[in-house]
Amino acid sequence: MRLTTQFFRYAAVGLATNALAFLGYLALTQLGVGPKLAMSLMYALGTVQAFLLNKRWSFAFEGNATRALGRYASAYAAGYALNWLGLMLLVDHYGLPHAPVQALMIVLVAMLLFAAQRYWVFVSTRKQVI
């Protein structure tokens, strides 16, 4: 599948998943849940949803699902750590408002995760078209 097709499908899945996750994040923080716990809860839910949609639709992956899931979990764990560190540094240390920081982290982590999924998680034995 072409890079542009994968990217636009990934972006559609990501926009829907992250919009819902961000609204959930805002709702949880309004209810008094701390920013990092709210991010953690919504990140976990979004990760499961995104795996199912990206595996089947964005990357049309038909390879070893168990191996892909392990790699996916590793990539998303790294993305989670980056998100956590971003909140800790920019919100806790520098005192920036949490909502725009989390919005920025969603975009940054999403771009890194697209590359991880295209070139590592959902790599097919078939030749990929650029």
C-alpha cells in the first residue's frame, strides 16, 4: 500500500481516536483526576482501539498478529513514556497549562508512532510501495 494512503488512513484513525481521548482527558481532569493519570487512562483505551483499526484498515496487515501486537505495545509504551515526560517537564517543571501541552504531545507522539508502525510494527514480507 502506498505511503500516502497509509498516512491518510492512519491520520483518520488517529484524529478520531485522539479527539475522543482528548475529550475524555479534559472530562477526567475537570472531575479532579490529575493530568498524568487522566492521560494514562485515555492512552490505554486509545491504544487498544487504534491497534485494531490500524492493523486492519490503515496498514492492511496480514502478517503475524502476535508479533505485531508485541511490537505495537513496545512502540506505544515508548510513546507513553515520551508523553509522560513531556507533561512532567512542561507542566510540572515549567508550569505550562496542561491542556495545550497534552494537545502538542498527542501530535508529536502520533507522528513518531506512524513511522514505527509503517517501518517496524506492521512490516509485511511483501514489497512496500513508496
